[in-house]
Amino acid sequence: MNFLAFFFIVASLLSFVVAQLVLKRAMQLSVTSGLRNLRFISLVGGGIALMTISFFLTLGLLQRFPLSYLYPFQGLSVIIISLMAAVMLKEKLTLQLTIGALLISAGIVLVSLS
Amino acid sequence: MQDRPSGFGNPWLQLALSVLCVLVSELLLKRGANDIANPSSAWSWTGINGLASPLVWLGIAFVIASFLSWLYVLKYIPLTIAFPLSRVVDILVPLGCWIVLRESISTLRWCGIALVVIGLALVAKPIAQIEERL
């Protein structure tokens, strides 16, 4: 794997993770302050923009590598998002949820390695 | 967590729909990306040339559908639970190939599938308790 490929894999993973956190925050906000306020709209807009970036970067990577090569990185997103949701969004992350997320991540890596 | 609507508005049903749309879109996008692959072009790193494939456009339609139901899911379910569950799609693809296309699955891959299933069970267990309380 060359540097360029590594850079684009990290960029697509990072934009995906941040997008999920931003979107969750937006939907949390919508419960208390409704859909018609500037913060909600800008958060959803930002989330969609990040998802779009991640989508096209992944499409670019898919043209170069088999799906099975890219999948382990998607697997990592499970544990990263769980940890970030606990830290940034103050969601309750129990030991059981952490172990579950770790097993899912590890399982996805194994599925794509074989 | 607040009261959840039932029927079509049930967030768990929407989560399942979202996963299903992701599954279909992944297959469409991989086929589409293969069709128009042109690694010699620097622009293709951005994936933008993928728009030349009709399969990619169909895939995008499924991505948007999954996105809408996902937003709905996020309104009701914490990310620490909803996101790990949404990755059930990662074992549905190989299982689909095994059941529908009769492709063989290696031992290592079966181990991976087993790990994901155990992980999903661990994540899903607190939900059963939450639902009981409602």
C-alpha cells in the first residue's frame, strides 16, 4: 500500500466517522428544538457534505482495490464510532457494549481477510 | 430515550430497512465501480468518474433511501447501539453469497461471522432490557 492509498483510506474513514457523530447530534437537537432552526440545518448539511466526501473517496478506492481489501477499515469504524459517541456525545458506553463493538470490529476484519 | 412510534415508524424496522438498502447499494456500487474503473486517471481517486455508470446512480438512490431511514433511527436510538447493529450488513453479504450463489466460505471467514454474531448479541442485549421497561 503506498502513501496515497493510505491517505485516501484514512480520509474516507475519518469523514465517515465525523459525519455519523454530526448527524446524531443534529437528530438529538431536532427532538428538543424542531427541524426549523439554523443549527439543525447546518449540522445536517455538514453531515451530508461529509458523507458525500466519504462516498466518493470510497468509490475512488473501489476502482483500485478489491472490496475485501477495503473492508477491514470499515470494520474499524464500529469501535471508533462507539468510543467517539461516548466521548463527544456523552452516550452511555457499558462494558458489554464495548466488548460487543470490539467483537464486531474483529469479526469484520476476519471476514474480509479470508 | 423517548417513546417510540410503532408500525412503519418503528425505529427498529427503519434500522432493518436502512441495512437492507445499504446491502443492495454496496453490491450495485461495486459492480458500477468495476464497470468504469480507470486507475490511470488521477481524477479517478476522487471517484467522481463513477457517475458515468448507471449502476452507480441506482446505488446512489439506495444510499439516499438508507440515509433517510438512518436519520430517523438516530432520532430514537443511541449511536453506540445503532451503529454496531447496522454493521450486520458486513456478514449479510458473505452469507448471501453462500445461500444464494452457493459460494463456499472459508473457516477463517466463518470464525469472523461468528465473532460478529456474538458481538451483535452483546450489543442487542441491553435493547431487550430497554424495551421491557417501556
